[in-house]
Amino acid sequence: MGHLWHLLLPHTDPGMPSTSRGGFVHIKNPHLEAMDEDVLYHLDLGTKTHDLPAMFGDVKFVCVGGSPNRMRAFAQFMHKELGLEGDGEDLADICAGTDRYAMYRVGPLLSISHGMGIPSVSIMLHELIKLLHHAKCRDVTIIRIGTSGGLGVQAGSVVITDRAVDACFQPRFEQVVLGDVVVRGTDLDGGLVEELLACSKAIPDFPTLVGHTMCTYDFYEGQGRLDGALCSFSNEKKLEYLKRAHDAGVRNIEMESTAFAALCGLCGLRAAVVCVTLLDRLEGDQIRASHEVLQEYQQRPQRLVAAFIRRRLGLHAAAGNTRPSSD
Amino acid sequence: MGHLWHLLLPHTDPGMPSTSRGGFVHIKNPHLEAMDEDVLYHLDLGTKTHDLPAMFGDVKFVCVGGSPNRMRAFAQFMHKELGLEGDGEDLADICAGTDRYAMYRVGPLLSISHGMGIPSVSIMLHELIKLLHHAKCRDVTIIRIGTSGGLGVQAGSVVITDRAVDACFQPRFEQVVLGDVVVRGTDLDGGLVEELLACSKAIPDFPTLVGHTMCTYDFYEGQGRLDGALCSFSNEKKLEYLKRAHDAGVRNIEMESTAFAALCGLCGLRAAVVCVTLLDRLEGDQIRASHEVLQEYQQRPQRLVAAFIRRRLGLHAAAGNTRPSSD
């Protein structure tokens, strides 16, 4: 792998949050240092079985998303976008020993799948954050590139999240710890939102906007859908709820952003959420677009984030003009 | 595929819950019948694109578990256990068009992965239940075969769940619907617990017990682990919590059972949860057993459920004596 990106990375990063100490990841767990070994079970990695600093020490960008195939396709796309040698078709899954998650490395970037929902993304993030800590990574930016339902926006729009909110439109992530409810904030990095929005200006072929993202624990009843195995409400009640969400500033709905924002924020990672909308929920519940249309939609956050990473690395030419292949 | 199992299935099933109407799955959604088409998006199946009654109408058993590789290995194992023709190595993934879930069919059995956590299993269950409804399936038994952390039981024990409880040890599944909290019961089928326990008597080489199963939204802090990226409590507080859980009857901890019990119960499916414990959480947090030991542990619920299905089908010989291959 060519390590050219080292020369391209800026020495100082004025956008780092003030909470960051030397740009390292914060592990807020006093027990961890006392452990002789740390087995990252769901990633099939560990501190005694792998040389994590050698494998990951120079990682600067982490992109995560639900589907393993999509995250593999993104890694292959970034291989081309970064101008690395070879065709990137033979990228190895670093987590091949488990089928819980898939992980690919391309230059300074890790591309990792997280499955669907808060519990699944939380397990991955706990282990990823410990991985970045053990590997002594610095100044890491993490971006979720996902799919979502839109709210009053055209299908295929890309939403950059300025605030992740729960199903009551509050910017909080509630968790039960030892039987008690702990509430955490879901702040995301405002500078990163602006940087991503600026990058979107160079990609005219799809709409990109900034808005609140609602995160739910359920895809059907939890998002006000009428087409699940269970549904106890009317179309009118559904629309009333979705319109209240829209009035509160929600522009898309997905299932990971509050936990992602809370965990990354607490650990000092600059984090962003960039999701494409597969439909407008004010118009329906079922995802009926063709396979081809949905494939192209899913490439949109990838293209925006590729432009962002290229810009960060000083690789300006052609950004936003190439397109990832289908997965 | 040989349809021999039809001859073996009993005509009446005295264990069916009283709520069942003719053994069909209950869809509690008045909107569904009005839909012209139902796209089961995350399964990549649909009522217009697939002949669901022909594909699934005679399914009698559904087994679900987190890992796609494990559910494939289980399908291959069941192929042998049911004495079906061929070696079962070339089983096709019915959901091959998506990487969200994997689904295999073997005789009267569907083996499906559900990923990790309540949101992921909920999406699968909504679409599976609609699938069974559209296919006009009758008298279906569904069993989750999973992995878990044990509580005061020897690692490798198999726990048959008599009650699924939340992180406050209550038998309830809370969900936010249109912004309001809806609470659902998590009753499982008592007859099925007895039937599975009876089957376990014929498998002497690992311990099987009946107990409560605690279901959490998080693997690290949410299960009182000291080894996550975040931890704000002491070892003493952790043990106090886990001992309270043990005193309340909890024998293992996982991340899907309350939603699984609630959704299956509401839709009239006879449901059971059978999980192996990978460690005793009163002794530690990290899963450190060797790959080989963990593989063998994961086969234990499969062997028990295979014995149960063989018994239901009247195939008594050799049940519990064969072992699934590693995935």
C-alpha cells in the first residue's frame, strides 16, 4: 500500500474539538488500562493477537454504514478516488474471522459495516474506539454514510445531519446502565457539517441539505409505518406524527444516529452523519424504487464523502466526477 | 426437495395457543389487506415478484439467530438430520439479493439470520411474519438459537428461556410508537419450554436448564461490562447488579429475546428462545475461549433444536448424537 497520504495530511487541524487531547481518542474507562489483554470479540481482533498500532496507527478517516456489501463497494471506490495502485478488487476483509461486521482498509481510511440499529452500531463503536485507542490513532474523523427515509424532501436527497434526535424529537440518547437510565447528548461537529456542505456544492447532480435526523429503535411502528406486521394507528395519526417531526426540523429518519453521535462525541471523535433518502415518508411507506435507482442513491453519500476526503488530502481534481461501481 | 415431512407432521397440534385461529399467523394490521403489493424490502422478497405460497406455504419451523454463517451451518446440519437427499452444501440463500439477512430452506424448516439487537431482529420479524401470512402458513413454531452471557451457570450451558425480561428484570418490551411508549408482554410458550427440556434429556454431553433471559440494548455498559470504551461504574456495582439479576431468576443475557417474544406472541406464533452461554458473567466480561471451544458451544442449541424438530417429525433415531459441522 502506498503511504502517500502522509505527505498530504495537514500538520494541524484547526477544526478539532477543544475536548481533544493531542488528537487521541478518549477512552472514558479507568478499568481498561489494567487489562492484560483486550479481545475485540465482534471484530475478531485483539491486543495480543494483532499489532494494532502497526495495522491501524495512521488511520485518519473511518466511514461506517449498515451493509457490508456497501462498505466494501465504498472501499473499492475510495481506492480509485485516492489514486492507489491496483484495481482495489481484491481488498481483504480485516474482520474475515467473524461475520458480525466487515472492515476494509484503503490508505488512511477504514470502511466498516455496523448492521442495523443502535445496539448493533454500539457494539461496533465500542470496539472500534478501543481499536483506535490501542493503535494510538490521532485526529480521526468518522462519518456514517447510510440510507434513510426522507421527510418532505425529494427521494435521493442527501441529508447532512446537524442534530440527531430521538423519536420524541429530543437531542438525546437514553441508555439503561446497571438498571438506571443514563441520558447523553447527541452533538455532532458543526465544522464538519459546513465542510461537507461546501463539498456538496461541487456535486450538482443530486440535492444535498442540512437537517435534523430522527433515530428510532424500530423501522415499522417506530417510524410510523402502516405496512408492518403490527399497526394500531390510522393514516391520519401517522401523518400528524410525521408532520410534527418535520415541523421540529427532522428531514430524515434512520436507526443509528443518536448512539453514533453520543458515543463518538464522548470519545472525542469528530463525527458526521450523511444519509441518502430512499423515499419521502410523507408520500408512502414502502421502498419501491428499482434496484438500479436504489443503487445509484446509495452511491450519493459515498461520492460526497469521497469529495470531502480528497479535499482534506489536497487531492482536488476530479472530486465528485467519478462514481462508485454497484455492489 | 423431498416433501416427506408432510407425512410425518401430526394432523392436530394440542400445544397450539388458544389465540390461534386455524393455526394461521395473525397480522394485526388492518392496512395490510388494502395494499396492492407488499415489498418485504430487507428480505428482497415481495408479493408481486415471488409466489410466496408456493415458496413457503408448507413451512412449519423457523429458526433464527444472529450470525448468517451460523444459520447457514444450521441449515446444512438440518439437511443431514432430516435425511434429505444430497449433502446440503449447495443451499442457496433465498435473500441473496440483499446482505441485510440470510435465509435458507431445508424441508419444512426456514433458517434465517437476524443480526444483533432488538431493532435488527424486529425488522426481520415484521417481514418474516408478513411472509408467513402471505404464504398462508399454518401451525408454525419459531425458535431463536443464539449466544449469550451466562449468569451463575457454567460456560457452554444451554438456557431455555421461560421468561424474557428487560434490563430492569421486568417481562416487558417497551417501544415508542408515534412518540408514545407502548408496553408489550413477553410471554413465551410454556409447552414448548417443556418439550425442549424433555429433548435435552437425551443429550447428556452438555448442561441444559430453564431460566429467565435478560435482554439489553447494549453489550458493554448495558450488560454491566467493565471493558467497553466507556465505563462509569466499579466492579462492585457491576457485581451487585448482576447478582440482583441472578436473584430475580436471570440465567443468561442477550440482546433480542424481549422483542422476539413480544412480536411472535402478538402474531400467534409459538416461540422459544434457546441460547448457549459463552462465559459466566459473574467471573468476567471478555469472551476468551478458543475459536474451537466457541464453535462447539454454538452447536449446542442447534443440536437441541434438531432433536426437537426430529421428535416433532417422528424421526427419533440418532437425535442428539450427530453434531453440526463448523461454519
